[in-house]
Amino acid sequence: METHDIVIIGGGSAGLAAAYEASQNGCHDVLIIEQGVECGGILQQCIHNGFGLHTFKEELSGPGYAQRFIDRVEDNPDIEIWLESTVIEMRDDRTLTVVSPKKGYIEIQAKAIILAMGCRERTRGAIDIKGTRPNGIYNAGQAQKFLNLDGYLVGKKVFILGSGDIGLIMARRMTLEGAKVLGVAELMPYSNGLARNIKQCLDDFDIPLYLSHTITKIVGKDNLEKVIISAVDEKRQIIPNTEKEFEVDTLLLSVGLIPENKLSEDAGIKIHPQTKGAIVDECYMTSIPGIFACGNVLHVHDLVDFVTSEANKAGYYAVQYISGKTTTGNVFNQIAKDGISYVLPQIIHEHAQGDIECSLRVQAPHKNCQIIIKSGEFQKIVKKRSVAPAEMEKVILKASDLSQIQGDIEWEVKVC
């Protein structure tokens, strides 16, 4: 059995940033275990610009952003990387079973573990679309990989289900490559993508967005021939006689992402029902001491810069943990109330040090609203010009705020 101070599962944006931050804070034994043939994760297939404005103060492509961190870790004597390696089991005593071409079948004992496995796309099976199962149906991220990494255009006449950011970006990308995108259907009455992607990827190319619509039938025997969409009411029930037909050869599914938490669940880590990621405290430590989580394995982000910021904290606190510096005392739960889907971290220790940056998502878009935070007699109000479910909100609980908190913390959104 090998021993390592900090083991990071996943070499994408979160894992790379966490490893670098841990090394910068005095850990000289960091191991990254990455399944792929290279580090960088999903960023390697995101060749569009828009990354790095927060972290590097400049606009980079996905591979460009990833390379900044790859350069930081590859020549770092404190960091070791195992590529094409898979963690097949993680236990609550922080032991890992790994299969690696470099080491074979091996067990590792870690002083601390950082989970950075990212997320996966929902499939057609998860959303139960009626009809046949012909060729020509892809997840949007899968089509992105085929086009941007393999140079293969998956179709010429395209329809997209779901207005997630990957689907929107692929609408523009396929249009630029000569395909015709006939439309995007979204079940909700608002888009699930960033406003800038709606403008730059749909509006600029006159691609229609059908809000409060979903695909009700797929037609085709061997190959996809058409899709049929219908409008839905406020309860997301199909409205009769609202069908629209589109003759297409390709359907892209952009219907959400799910944190990749099979290892976490098997180890007994408590999972949040809304985020589908681990429940963590202000140090990004899970319910198992010494195991931390960050990035899209914790909750799905809209900006990679936020992933990096979160990973920096996980890397820092993992070093603090193995140095024996941990926060103790009573814990307060952060509770999402009216209009809030979730707040992270879900737990704050009574004697937490310094300011705490909280991340949250609202349940519906609002203009001119307030985010209200309450705990007993304490109340904090943060005014927002606009909020939307697709855009993560950040609120700082200052040390002076925390000193007034004496119980669980409730969050809600109120329209002014």
C-alpha cells in the first residue's frame, strides 16, 4: 500500500487548481488520479472563448485555460499525476483502490482526499422521450467532443432539446460548421443558459427558442427523420393540439448535468438531494473527516472561474486538515427557503474563521429583488437587480455577520 498526504480524484479544472493550491500552502506530496489520457477534463473540448475573466483577467479558450493550470502542476515537484488511472473504490478510512497502467492494481492510504470528478450529462433515458431509437441522437457534450476533438460533424439538420449552456454553444458551433439548427426547445418558461449565450448563440444566428416546449415524439427507423414538440402548461403537462414538426437528421440533448458521485455514495458520504453532490461545511469538507469536494462534483457551475475559486479553498483546507488545524464546535445548517433551490456550504461551524463566500441558485428569474438571510434576531438583506436559475449567485457572510448567528441560517428571495 502506498501512502500520500493529499490525493485528488480528477484532473480537470477543479483537481488541477486544488493540487496547485495545496502545494502552494506547504503540502509536498500531492497525487492527482485522472481517468483520461491528459488533464484538463471537459475544458479540452470547449474551444470557444469566454474562460478566465475572473481568474486570469483575460479571455481564454477552454484548452487555453486548462493549459495554464497544467503548466503549473506538470513541473511542480510536489505534485504527481497518474493518467489513464481509475479509482474503483473509496472507503471512509480514506483508503483508495486504484487501477493504473503505471502501478497496476494498488491501494493508497491518504491523509486527505479531494473529490474533483466533475459531472456527467443526463441521457435520453433519464427524460423518457416517446418514439423510436434511431441513429442521430446525441448528448450535446458528446457532439461537442466529436466536432471539436475528432473533427466529425454529427449532422446537417439539427434540433436541440434543452437550453443548457453546452446546447446553446453547440447551436452556434454547428451553424458555423454549415449545419442548420432549426430550433431549441426548453421545458421551462425561461432559459437554463447564461444570458450572454442566448444572445451570442441563438439570437445572433436567428435560431428560434421555444420556451415551455418539449419533445413529445421521435420519428425514424434506422436514422432520425423528424422530431415533434408540444407546448406545456405551468404544471409542465402537454397542451393538446400544439404540436410542431421538424424534419431533422440530428437531435442534441442538453437536459442537465449530474455530479459524478458514485464513489462518494459508496463511501457513505452524505449527498444533498438538490445538488446531487456532497454536503459540505465552510471548509468544503464532506460528512467524512478528511474528504473534501469541489467543482462540478459538488454542484454544477456555470463558470469555470467559480470552480477554480472553490477548488482553491478545498486545496487550502485539505492542507490545514492534515496539519491538525480543524474547526470544531456546534454547526449551523444553511436552509434554502422560499425561492431558493440550494445554498452552499450547507453547514457552517459556530467558530468559523473569517468571511464565508456562499453560493446559491434561485428557483425562478426575478427583477429587482432581495436575498434575505435570517438566523434568530440576525437579518441580512442583499439587493439584486436580477437573478436567474442559470446564474449562480454569490453572497459573502462576513465575520461580523457570523458573530451574530446563533442557530440555523435561512435564505429566501423576495421581489421588491
